Amino acid sequence: KGETEPQLKKKTLYLTGGAVRDHLKGKTPNNYDIVTDATTSEMRMILTQPDSGFTETKPRTSDYSNDERYAELPSAGHKNKVFYASRWDKQGKELEITAEINGEQFNIATLSKSCKSRRIQPEKGEVASSVEEDSVNRDFTINALYIPLSTGDGDNSELIDPHGGAHHLKSGEVKSVSNGFEDRLKEDPSTALRYMKTVNRFGDSDKIPEKDKESIARYKDLTDVPKDHIRKEFLNGLEHPDTDPRKYMKSFQSTGLLNTIFPGVEFDPEEMPTDFRG
């Protein structure tokens, strides 16, 4: 009797996060976050199929580039299609694979109950059983949208929206998932910076709810957030073409964050030029 090769059960990919949000607003996404019901081991099996064209390479992260699990792998070099492990929990379990196609990155993570902030390393990665369960630990409803990638050469038009994010995107509201803003700030204080960037691009920064200002005020010191990350996030929002620089600076001033970033500096947003980005 001949033996048959074991067959991998069909897996589903979902585009999520800012890529879906930007797509719905008719903008070109800058980052592609994908979640799937496949484990990282199963992702590896799929990506290493002979007809995939992908080569696994060493992780980019210096903390893991010398991990013995990846010792035999080559560096990325100049190959057009590569993938590598890119996120782990504190036990060293892989949580995410990043695939690169001609330099464009696609982060592919297993559906999880873990913190989504890339700054935070979860204590232990817990697999989620659905996108609804995965969505609970996302920051804002407009970032908790999912498009199943069921068609490889056509439109993928189904939208899964567990928390009303599509409505909030239309109305210009930046709302936390399940009223969990305080939890996300406690988990990662840099969530305050993401909130400010998001409300200035997709909401009305002149109408930030008082309860959100109060939450940000409790974490405005940005404890444990590296200065280079604060600078990068602040400038990323300020220089974005969809941002009004004056309103951006006013909103940071109104939440107390401006004094965290520029301690002791007196600043009048009204004296800013209307556009300084050239």
C-alpha cells in the first residue's frame, strides 16, 4: 500500500488593522497586517512549498538573529521573496512571520488573545479561536476591522466588523475597543501617541472626549517608552499629509502630551506656519 502525504487543512488569511482602515478611506496602506488561523509552523509549511518561491532567512531582530533555531538559515541578501520569524512571546514561542516581496512587508500573525502593540512582548501567546476574539485586544474600533482574503485574483469584499469600526470611521469617531482605552494605555503608554495620530487623521482633534483626555493625562509621562520611539511617533503624525499641523500641536497641548515631549517649552500653535512640510 502506498502512503499519502499528510494534507494541511485549509487556512484563512484576514487583512486587518490600518490597511483595512486606509482601504475603506480610499487611501494606499503603508503597512499590511494579516492574521490567520494557521500557526507559525503551518505558515512555514505553506511558504516553503516548492512553488511558493519564498526562502526563509534569519530574523531581522538582533535579539533572535543568533537563536540556535535559525542558525542554519541565510541572511536575506537580495532575494525578492523571503520570510522570517518576527515576533515572539517571553517564552520564545513564535507569534508572527513577516513575508517580504520585493521589499514590501506583510506581517502574518496567528489569531491571538495577546497584546497587539509591537512594542510589547507578551508573557505567553494565547491562540484565539476567531477574529472576534482576536479583536478584543486591538486598540481602536477602526483598527479592528477584518477582510477575509478568500480570493487570490479578484475582489475580497466581505468585511468583518466586531465593534462598529466602519461606522466610526464614517462619523470620524476614534473609539477604543470595548471601552478598553485605559487597559491599552496601562499595557503600553505609547498608545496615547497612536491615539493622537489617529484622531488627527480620521477624527476631529478639536473634539477629543474629556474622558479620553483624562485617561491620556494619567499616562502622559510615557513611562518606559524610549525617547527615540516618542520622537518617531510624534513626527510621523505631524508630518503626515492628512494632518493639519496646527490642530495636531493644539491637540497635544490640550492633553498635556506636548509638555512631555517638549518639557518646559512655551509654545503657541497659532504662530506655526499653515504648512511647513514643503
